[in-house]
Amino acid sequence: MIEREGWHFTLICDHCEHEVESFDEFEEAVSFKKKNGWKSVKGKSGWFEFCCNCSTPEIMDEYRRK
């Protein structure tokens, strides 16, 4: 997920909770995610973000059902 905390955004892996902090804009977090191997998947309850270590097909399929 990408969370807004005050004036900054934090990118958090929905599986292992690894955090990358202090983006000034939402788009900066999205750009970092794309450049660094993070993946997104849409589940029944919304979007989920996964770091490069957790973006395996098995884990992502699990969250597609959530």
C-alpha cells in the first residue's frame, strides 16, 4: 500500500510490511515501485503492493482472493 502520513507518502509491502518512506508525492512512490521490482495486484478488497521479495505468483494469487 501507499500510505499518506502528513505531507509524506510511505510505500509498504502488504505481505512482509517492508517500508520505503518519505516520498513527497504519490507519483514518486509509484515511480520507485516500478523501478525497483515492486508489483501490484487487485484483490476483492482493493489494491495490494508487494516488494521484489514477496512478488511471487503464489503470494500474489493469495491476495487476489482477498
